[in-house]
Amino acid sequence: MAILLLTLLGAVGCDFRDLRDPGNVSYVRVYIDEHILNVTEGFYDEHVYEDILGQDPGSYVSGIAHPPYSRPDILRIGLFDHETGTLVTERYLRNQGDDERGHFYDGYVIINPGVYDLIAYNFGTESTVIGDEYNGFSLNAHTNEISAAMASKFKSRAGSDDETKATESIRYDADNLFVTGAQGLKVTHHEAVDTLRTSTGEWYFRAENVVKTYYLQIGIINAQYIASSVALLSGMSAGIRLLDGNNTTQGESTLYFGLSNGRYPAGYYPGVDDYRMIYATFGTFGEMPFVDYNLKVSFEFITTYGEAYEETIDITREFQKEDAIERGWLILDYVINIPPPPDGPGGKTDGGMTPSVDEWGDVHSEFEI
């Protein structure tokens, strides 16, 4: 019986290979492209300091803090069945190194011969969410929507009809996401450890940032009356599919991001001593393609005297300028004038974005533990 059983097993022709067999192991290396405008490179306001002030732009740096850039700790690599999109194997690449090509992550994956789609991306960002991670065809990145309670407080949305309120998707801006995808990757039978290669034969992959980073700036008068400020930018893509880079699958969204208080050199705006700017650096999966959208940004303010104020500007053309395309700058030639507080009790006030120390005092409270 034993001999008969062995004969039958041999007749089916299966090739059982131990997982520890070097013929199942493939080496993979992924470089990341850290060339990110407004994050890894310096910034100066060429529009303001050269065209208006007549100064050499290289002689003045705005002093605006860049958003923090942290190199990813881990890359996740997945190999998906080329026909069904089903995840076959995955590995988290923690080992890192540097050479003449840049910074890389590498490791080994165990995979049988076959045809696969490869997707690698950095794992564990703060605001960018990964969805459908077990299917290569639908694996995507997006950001979460803000709460309905938060959205209802925006003055620019208060006059919208019910249909717009129900359908508008307001989302947080995105963190940097490095992605590489390769379709139809062939893994052949090998006796020793092999190396995964691109369709062009390269022995390494290169992950690029799929999130576009922009710097937005606008002039403002009476900034001392601002308690808080945020921006809402319409016409942006809600997410992106990682395998092919399609950014239409998640639909259209409006980006929500906070604004900071900047400065201009003295005398920039004649006759106005307290002329400042507000700015933000934000990440987006890009504007929706193939549609003639009016890209509008709404600036939402809460004043120190308790009133809401907003202004909405069409900035479609700003995205078409060289500054936006080559540098990621959206330097708006526009001034927002915050209304001063009304006279009377509780009217005049200081603080906001230019607080003084005198207004701080001691507060004593009692509470039970």
C-alpha cells in the first residue's frame, strides 16, 4: 500500500517546495524620491521680494517654517495575483541604506513562480489612510472626512442648499505617500535567491510621492482681530489608486487645512503698518482631471470679538502658473481686510494672531477628584 501511495503521488506531477527553499526567496529593493517641493527644499517669496520690493530674492528668506518631513520608518510591499488582484504575499521592509541612487529600503519576500502585480508604499502616516489593502486592483489612499458638526460651522457653507450640504465631501489634507507599482511582474523558477525586477529589467524599484504639496499665501489687514482661521479648497481629488495612479476613483472633495500667521518686511503695504500674511502648506492627491472646475478657496475666520467672517476666491488660474507648476507656490495677489470690532462693551479687543502678554491672567478653579 505504501508503494502504491507513493506511485500515485508521483503521478500527479506536483512540485512541493519548502518555504525555506532559496528557490522561493526573492530580494527586493525600493528607493524613495525625496525631492518634495516646499518640504525638503527652501522657500522664498519671489513674487513679493523681487517684483514688488525690487530686492534680490536670494537675499531674503521668508523665515516661514516648513512642515516637518520625517523619512518613513517602514515600507509595505505586496505581491498580488495579476489576474484576480488577490494579495499573495506581503512584507514590511525595515532595513534601510544609502548609496549613489539615494535612500533605499530592502528585504526578502517568499513567493512561488507566477505573474504578479507589485505595490510598495510607506506604512503608517498620520492622516493618509490606506484602503482595500488586500486587493491590488482597488488598493487606494485617501484622507478622512471632517465631522458634520465641524462642517456646519463654516460660514461659506451656511448658505448652501440641502443638496450641496449632503454631497460635498470635506476632507483633511494628505501626508506624503511614496508609492511604486509594477504590473505583470514575472517570478520564474530559480534554484538560489533571486531579485525582483521591473518590466525594463532594473533590479530595483523607485517610489515617488503621489501627494502634491503646495504653499498658499495671501495678504491680510487687521490680523490682530483673528482668533482662528482655516481654508477650504474645492475641486480636489479625494484619493488615489496605488497600482495605476488613478485619482478619480474616490471622487471630488474639498480640502480642509489650518492657516498660520506670517510676516512681511516693514513698509510693504504703503499706509498700513500692520499688514501681514496668512499661509499654509498642504498636501493633495491633485485636482480633478478632465473637468473645467472652478478651483475656489474659502478663507474662514473666527474673530476675537466672536463673529465669523469669510471670503471666497477663485484660484483656478493660480494652479496654471509657472510658480504653481514648477515650485508649488500659490502666492495670491489679493488682500483680505478683517473688519474691526464694533464699538461698545466687549467690542474693542486685542489678541488673536498678535497677542500681547498683558491680556493673560490667573484663573482659579476648584473641582472634585
